[in-house]
Amino acid sequence: MQAGSMITKMGKFTISPSILSADFCNFAKAISQIEVSGAPWLHMDVMDGLFVPNLTFGSTLVKAIRKQTKLFLDVHLMIMQPSRYLQRFADAGADAITIHYEAETHTHKFLAEIRQLGLKAGIAVVPSTPVSALEDVLPFIDLALIMTVDPGFGGQKLIGQCLEKIRKLAKMRKEARLDFKISVDGGINEETAPDVKKAGADVLVIGSAFFNSSDQKKLINNLCT
């Protein structure tokens, strides 16, 4: 059962802490930290060791976390042929499922399927994929995720050239009169966030900077305004 809200936010921007950077031996603590901080979303990077060079977790963990929180579960499938698992993650309790443009051939079909499952549909691109590739599917999404690092591992430095991709996507959205959210994932912290927000982002996925912070509530307050 989906519990989160796509539009819930504390300020102008939505912050989505990524548990990829949490202590994998204590996800309960990570959930509590996110809830206490005031961040409304929880980001989950699902990796298969094929699409990206790392393995993380699957729908079983999504199901376990769904039982523990009402946070909006922002599930990012960094896997090959994610369409094989859409029903499984929907049943586990995801609120939004984002698939990669590079991982599927019939992208439009599977974005429609995500919505038919009652979830928010997202499309993601890696740094080497131009946002122009997304033009034909933008009317069918709720979320567009711009990766600002090469996906697979947390703690990387934001690739500055990707800021232009955010600006281009924001311009495409305005010109097409669409209202999907632009999410940005990779190397976001208090130093890089202002540029990311100025470029046009609505949702900031933050990992290492959140879990390494000594004052997570203050960090979220600073990032969402």
C-alpha cells in the first residue's frame, strides 16, 4: 500500500535522502534519521551489477521499509530490463518507480505500465545521455531524473557539465507546458545544491552528505529553501 505523497515538501524543493549511503546493518536507524530530519522522501537505488557495476538490494527491502514508514518511497531501478520487475516493486510498496532510458527499448510502454500500477512514473538518464533523447516521453512521466555522477556508487563528485542538462530539461518542460518534477542525483551537498536548484531541479537526492551530517535536520532545512 503506497503511503507517501509526491507533492509533500517542507519548502520550495523536495529532498530525498538515499539509503545507498546509510549503514546497511541498520536501515531502521536510517529511516528514523530521515523521518526526524523532516525530509519527505526516501530514495532507494536498486542495482543489479549489470547496468551498473554494483549490487545493492531488491523488492524485499522495499517491502520491509514500507512496513516501517510512511515516507514517499522513491525507487530508482538501475537495472537491465526493469520492466520485468515493475509489478514486484509495486507490490512491495513503492510510491514512484524510475527506470533508465538506457535500460529499455519500449520506454513509453513501461512508463504507462508504471502509472497503470497506480505509481508515479520516472525516467532517468546517465551523464552521457542527452536530455533530448527524452523529448517524446516527457508527456508521460511524473519525474525525470538527471544523474550527475556515473551511477553505481555513492560519494562521487558532481559532474559540473551536467548542470547544463538540467537547464535544458527545464527549458523543454516549460516550452511543452508540462509539470513533471526534475530530480537530480549525484554529488549533491550544501556546496553544490545552490547551482543544482538554480539550474531547475525540484527534487534533490542526497546520500553521503546527509548521513555524514552532524545536524541532518538543519541540512534538510537549508537544502529545501
